[in-house]
Amino acid sequence: MFMALLLACALPQAGNDGVPPLTTRRFPEDYRGIEQSAAANAWWARTKDVPLDRAGRWRFTFGLELRAQSETFRGDGLRATEASNVGYVWWRALPVLDLRRGTTRAFAQFIFAYVTGLEEEPGPIDENRADIQQLFLSDRWETGSTDLSFRVGRQLLAYGSQRLIGYRYGPNVPLPFDAAIGTIERGWFRADVLWGRPVLTRPGEFDDKPDSSQELYGVYTTTDLGEQGIDAYYLGYDDELGVYDQGAAPEERHTFGLRWFGQRESVDWNGEVFAQIGDFGGQDIRAWSATIEAGHLFERAPMRPRLFGRASIISGDDDPLDDELNSFNPLFPRGKYFGEIGTIGPINLIDGLVGVQLEVAPGWAIDASTTAYWRESLRDGVYANNRQLLRSGAGSDARFVGYQGDIALNRNVSRTVSWSVGYSVFVGGEFIRDTGPSDPVHFFILSARLLF
């Protein structure tokens, strides 16, 4: 089925000079002037920036993503149950309609997401048979050198490296928000003021609704300094019931963050620090995190290798019996935070990663890496990507959680068609062996995508 999709769609494509890059959120794409670009004769260009009236004041754009993704797990060394073998296929269609008149815009994206082969009940990331993923109004005003804009409605949100706010694109069902965002841009500076609630995605037809128990608000700023940039932000978060190894209670959390990123010649970097304060059932919150990523591209070497590494430290709770919570809350991070296997989540963790990317041929790339995990606090447990507790910290004083290996072959057939195949393995360390089943987890993925 995957190859049939590829062969049906792998048609010769025009060059894409002057054409906006494809994005997963879709609404940043601007196809005005597509008829004068190098891709004007491509089959997909006929669906972009189409006039609806003779004067051309009303225009629409249509887009579509089709994705089929097979995932297989062999063994499950982190859950409390016996080792298991699980295989399923995710199917997803995301049609887009974008209506514009001048600077005014109405944007809609629907989702049709199904899972086959899954023996257990589908979860929020598996199935959403028909619903509205994005539906918002936006407008923009230019006042001298300053631009003001807003977006109101259901939308996908992503900021920075998506360590705190991401759109959960990797799983079958992304995470939208019902949100209002006001933006000011002036030259090299941009600031977003935002408020929203995450949407409870459900498997039925048109049954999604905002989660009234959670609220997100804040200010996110970006300063463009040419080869480098700085993000500074504040994010507030309220949850009627936060759950950690220490217990469950209402949670009010305030996050202050600073990110420094850039690229200079063949070197790129991305560093970020976070501090969190707040209240957890009457207890003080004091949590923190820091991460640094860096890479070096060897432009003239065969296969243009890029070596990269990452080191992170994410706080866990120092003492479940005291009156303070130190577990970091990643809020709404990107899906599959640490690789496609998605086993470990970013709470109470120290991790180190080294890897390499290779361009083995035009349109072909290999990405390989290895990661090691330790607990930051020996009194806190290990968590999943969705913040659920996988293993309590009460059963072991061991720090080493385990290590993970990942390798993927990625193929870009054309601008619109791509596929990938990958393998990951997670091997539990002393902490996993002390606290429950510890069989290695083997993960296989095969994914094919049409996007235009």
C-alpha cells in the first residue's frame, strides 16, 4: 500500500524557486504570485492562489496531506504489564482550505485519522475519524514600520524548538488549541501575546472540544540578529489536576525561558534554559531545565556528513514527602520527544545524544543516533511523553534509566512525495530492571506521505 501511494504520486515536478516551503502547520505558506514562479506549471500549483471573482480580490488555496504510517513494537520494557508485541497502521488525511481577501483570511483544516490493527481502544493520538483541526480568522495591519496581526479560533501552535508548545505532528492526531493570538512585528523583533485551551481530541465525528480544565497564556518574543536569534518568553499554565510521582493536585505554573540559536558557516547551535515557579495543591513549585544542541556540517566531505550532539538536564522532584514540587512540566511538547520510538518523556531526566546525518545520494539521507538517559533526581520516577508516570522512583536508588539507538532512511521523491523507514531500540538500565519488566523495546516504522 505504501509503494502504491508513492508510485501513484511520484510525477515529475517543476522546480520550486520562488515557492514557499511546505510546512506541517500549513497556514504560514503564502502562494501569492505562484503563477509567476518556476513551479507555475506543476500540477499542484493549479490549486494555489485561485481567484474567485473577476477582479481577483477573493482568492483561495487548497492543500492536502495524505499519510500512511506503520508502527510495530516488539517487547515493552517500561510499562507495568508483561512484554507485548503491538503493530498498527495510522492513516491520516488533512485537507486545507485557505480563503483570502487582501489581508483578511479564513483558514480551515479538517482531519480524517484512522488506525487499523490496534487491538486496544484507540487513544487521543490514534484516531479522530472526522473533525475540525484548524478554523480561524486572521487579519493584518501595517502602521509605518510596525505590523499588527491577530488569529482567533482553532489552530496549531508551535514555538521555538517545540519543547514547551508543539503541535504533536508525529502521532496520528495533532494537538490543536482554541486560542487567540495577537502579534506585533517591528523589523528584527516579534512578540506574540497568546491565550488558549488545548482541544480534547476524540475518536468520533465532530466531537472534539476545548479542555476546560487546562489553560495556557503568555508572551513569546523573538529577536532576529542575522546569523543568530534570541527567544525570550513567559508562559502561564493552569491545570485542575496535575499528576506526578508525588501525587495529584491542582497546578498553577509559570515558566520563564530563554533560547539562543543560530548558524555560522558550517556550525549550528540551539540552547535553551527554563525556570518554573507556581503552586501545586498548596505546595511551592521550583523546577528548571537546560539543554544545548550543536552540529557541524562537513560540506566538502563525501555524503556531506553532519555530526550533532545534545545534552539536557530536566529537574525531578527532590523529595515526595516535602512541601515543594521540583518536577519539570514540559506543558505541550512536540510528539515523540526523544526519537520516533517515543518511550521517554522530558521530566526528571538527564540525557546525552550523539549522531550523524548523511546524504547518501540526491534525495536520500540517513540519520543515526544513540542516546543515554539518567534520572536527575533519585526520588522521582520516569515519565512518558504525555506526562504520565511510567515508573515510580520509590522502588530503586539507581540513576541509569537506559540507552536508545535510532536509525532512519529518508527519501524525498519530489517536493510533494516522501517516505521513510526506521528502527529504534530502547534497552533499560538498572532503574528499569529494579522497578519492573525490563525487556528491550524494539520499534519499527514505515511512513509514506503526499503533501501539497
